Amino acid sequence: MKMKSHSSNFFTFFLVAFTIIHVCLADCDNLQDSCIADSPGNQFINGLPYKNPTNTSAHNFKSTELSKSGSRDKFGASINIVTASNFPGLNTLGLSIGRIDIQVDGIVNLHNHPRATEMIFVKEGVVAAAFLDTQNKLFQKLLKAGDVFVVPKGLFHFLLNRGVEVATVVSVFNGQNPGFETLMGTTPSDDTTLESVEKVKRKLIAVSDLELHGVNDSTLAMLEIIYS
């Protein structure tokens, strides 16, 4: 009888603990229609202060942050992610959005978003999109205008412009603060030489070519060689 009681108590504890962990890891559900972020505010929801709902207006739900391309990095890509911190209407809605512009032969270097899944929509150009799963398997597809590609939460991925014009990509995330991490040594610093950047680009393109041509050993081990 005691064994059954202990088993029941353990199961109940496990169920409650799992539920708490699940709730803590997820974006908060809305308790009202909207919760506009407000920098001077004193009350916080999901990490951001919010304004009185009676002061909410239509302009809180519009942003022009993605209307133009930003400045490009040394890999030839401009990355602009809009979150609740610079688009107040997104607060507590569990969404963020980004715009990526990649020049010809440019790349979005290997990175991940630890707190969100990413859905990629190609607006213009031709892009190779790829991610590495936890079994070190590379998944890659060539995308044209109108195509969509999804990157599971937390997995490292990259983009290559495989066309003859600037490529524009729109990314949507299922979290209001997806995060952005790169592998150590892969982010260009001010003193990174053009030669070093071109070396990374050439090797990353080589790995992409192997996968596109059906070679099956395009794994994380190969990508580690890129940054050696």
C-alpha cells in the first residue's frame, strides 16, 4: 500500500514539475488584448514595462523598422530583427520579425536563435538555406522568391546568396526575443581581415555545394574545419 502511495506521490510531483517547467519556458499567454511596451513604465510583463491600456493607439501596432535595408557586415549581409523592445505592439504576443539583405556571393554566417523557431520567406533572389540538427546532419534547400524554409528552435543555420542579384529575406520568429548566437570565432571583429572573411565564405560555400550535389558527409565536423 505504501509503495502505491509513494508511486502516486512521485507521479504527481513529476507532473506538477513538468507543467511548471513548460510554463516557464514558454512565452506568457495574454491576459488582455494587448500589452504595449512602454520604456518609462513601472509595471512589467515578460520583462518589459507596459503602458496603461487606455493609452493604446493604432500607431503602437505599426513599425517601419524593416522598410529599408540596413548596413552590411563583412560577410555581405544586413540583418535587422525587430522585437518588442523596438516594436512595442509585439510585447506578450510571442512574435518577432526580421529582414535580411544579402549581396551577391554574400552569406549570413553560422548562428542560432536559442529562444525561437525561425520561418524564412524569400522575397527576392535565390538563397541556399541550411541548418544542422543535433545529430550533425545538414539540411539544405535552394530557395527562390516565394519559397519558405523553417529552422527549428536553437539549431545552427546559415544562408548563402546563390543568385545574381541582392537577395531579400523576411524571417518570422515564434518568440518576442529570439536571441542571436554565433560560434566562437565566427563573428568578424573590427580587425578581421578581408582575407579571413573570404576564407570563411569560400569554405562555407564549398560545404553547401557538397550538400546540393548529394554528398552525404556534410556534417558539423566539416563545418568545424571551416573555422579552424
